[in-house]
Amino acid sequence: MKDVLTKTREPTQVLDSLADFVLQEEALLFPQGQSTTVEEVDISGRNIPRFTNEFWTAKQRRGHSLHEISYRACYKSQLPQFFISLLTQEADVVYDPFMGRGTTLLEAALMGRAPAGNDANPLARILIEPRLDPPRIDEIKSRLHQVRWRAVARADIDLSMFYSPPTESMIVVLKDYLDRRRNSGAEDTVDKWIRMVATNRLTGHSAGFFSVYTLPPNQAVTQESQRKINAQRNQHPPDRNVPGIIMRKSKSLLRNLTASESESLKKASARVQYFCQDAGEQIPLPADSINLVVTSPPFLDTVQYAKDNWLRCWFNNIDAESVAHRITTARDIGAWSEVMRRVLIEVKRLIAPGAWIAWEVGEVRKGTVLLDEIIAPIGLAVGLECHAIVVNRQTFTKTANCWGIRNNRAGTNTNRIVLFRKPAW
């Protein structure tokens, strides 16, 4: 970073440099009782303001209950909510080229916008599509009663380190049932919901998951690593009630859903657009058709999505190795920058003149590389305007603490959102 001028301003002050952007929402920009650090960062010869504060909470369960599907390196729903509420109107199209578990799409749908998303990992659609068209609890219960849970079945891979024989049998019976429904063309929204919930409950660190105690549910360790965990903890996979766990999680996901939100989701599910491809290739959407992009690309190779999701891929008949080759995991800044350049060119084609892009990155390599300072000049080079960088400084919650990572010492400690805009003709 070059030529950074740092100063602190109190929440009551107005920052003229953002008057055309966010100051009509001053209460959002400046949380009560906290001051915002303002830096002017030299990006390709331009002074770009960078604002640092806790703009939204990092605490768990502060967003809608439907967001509570675990996925590695996903951001809180407050992030897309912040920008969607600020920069779009009802029925506007909101797009995420790296949709992951679908946080941006779901938040856009709940807010009455038209969602569109892309991800190279086919698991992404499995995790988001059912939540845009959720079934009723009685429908889920009735469908689960149709599964022949008492049948005896075994997986085609060794899962004995995760599940007891009765639990494994129920998981395989459910997998076969859902596969038959899909292959016969009978699969409906209830089946997709059960598949999504079961995928999310495969492994975890509490009795709310099918497995014995293991890592948090956003990743699955290898069979050998789980054997070591079992030996260290002197534990054995217990019997789990698979349909009971699916029902409990379903009730939890749907607990906040109101009638008006259900109506918004129904409208969104009728017009949502999903894609599964390289985000840098041409997406089959019209040029100038997107009103806002909110996204977070992979941060170099800090997360191995295919490796973390190998068990989810097995349950859903996805080739994890092919997924690994499709997902961006560049090992160096140069390779990552080239991938981001390609994606930003395509995003620029898609968004309408004057539309915004909120591009969330973080710091990597133990805080030595600030990716906002890497992505900002790339956006400028492809012809986008760079208006500001918003840094949401957070306090770690459950998942990060389980790794023994201290706040602001390692890992990703901030949301660093670069705000681009397509020139208005």
C-alpha cells in the first residue's frame, strides 16, 4: 500500500467523498458509538477512500434462519443485505458469479429482487435452490415417511469412521431413494429440500449431525484423519436418527419465514437463473441486464473446496476431482489476478451502465497480502470506476475459534469490499 493518509472521524460527521454513494444511509455506515477510520489509498494513481469499521455484526444467527446452511468461507448475510438495500430497488437483478451456498441469491430473493448466480461447483445449486422454494413442514414429514428406513444398505466407500452401521444404512437408503426420484423425473421441491438438508447434516461436531464428532460442517476430513480423531477422543460413531435430524434442521431453517417472505421467495424462484461454469467465460445472460453484483471469489488457494466437500460430492454423485479442476485455487497473485481480470471483464459486460459491483476479498498469507489492493487496479484496468473500499473489521465466532486462531492474527479477519461502478455511458 502506498501513500496512506489515516485519520479518524466520529459517527456524527459527514464524509463528502461518499456523499454520492452511501451517506443517505449514515446510520448503516456508522454504527452507534464507533468511529470510522478513513484512509486514502493510492490505486493506480487515484486516491481511493478506504473506510474501516464494524459495519455489520459477525455474530452467528443474526440473519434470516434460511441462511443457516454451512459452507466453507461464506460471508454473513448482512454483507449482501447492506449493499442490496443501498444500491437496488425492488425487482432489480442481483448477480453473484461465485455464489457458493447462495447467500447473495437468498438475501436478494427475501428482499424482493431477482437473483441470478453462477458457481463452478454443482453443489452450490443443490444448497440454494430448495431455499428459494421451501416446502411446508408437513410435506417434508410426509415424504420422509415414504423412505424405507428399515432396509439394510452399505455405502460403496468406507464410511465406518463417521457412521455406525445403522446410521450408514439410513444415509445410503436415503441417497438411493433421492437418486431414484431424480433419475425417474419425479424429483420435486420436497426431494430437493431433503437432499439439501441431508447434504448439510452429513458431518459435524454435535448430535445434530449424522456423524460422530468431527470438524465443523463446512468441511469433511479424510477417512484417515477421522480415524485419528476417533482414536484421540476415544470415540465411536453413535446411532443417529437420520429422518429426525432432517426434520429438526428443517424446522430450524424455516422458523423465521413469514408469509410475505414466502411470497417473495415464490416470485424469486420463478425467475431465478442458475449457471455452473467458469465465471470468466460468457454467461448466457444479456449484456447490461444486471443491476448489482455482490460476490466473493476464492482467496488464492486458502480454501480447498473440492477436498472439503468430498463427502457431500459422494452423497450427490458428483465427481470431486472434476470439481477440483474447475474451481479457482490459484497459488500466486499473478495467476489469481489473471482469473479475476477475466471475470471482471465478463461482469462489466453483464451489468447495466451506472450499476454497482461489491467485490468482497480479504487478507491472506497471514495478513501480508491485502487483496483489495490487488483487485482494485484490475477493475480500473478493465474500464470500471473504483469509488471506495469498505473494510468490515470483525471478531471471529464459532468456526474460526475451533482452529485456535486468535482474532486479527491469522486467517481472514476482515471483509474488504471494493466498490466498482460501470460508467454510465
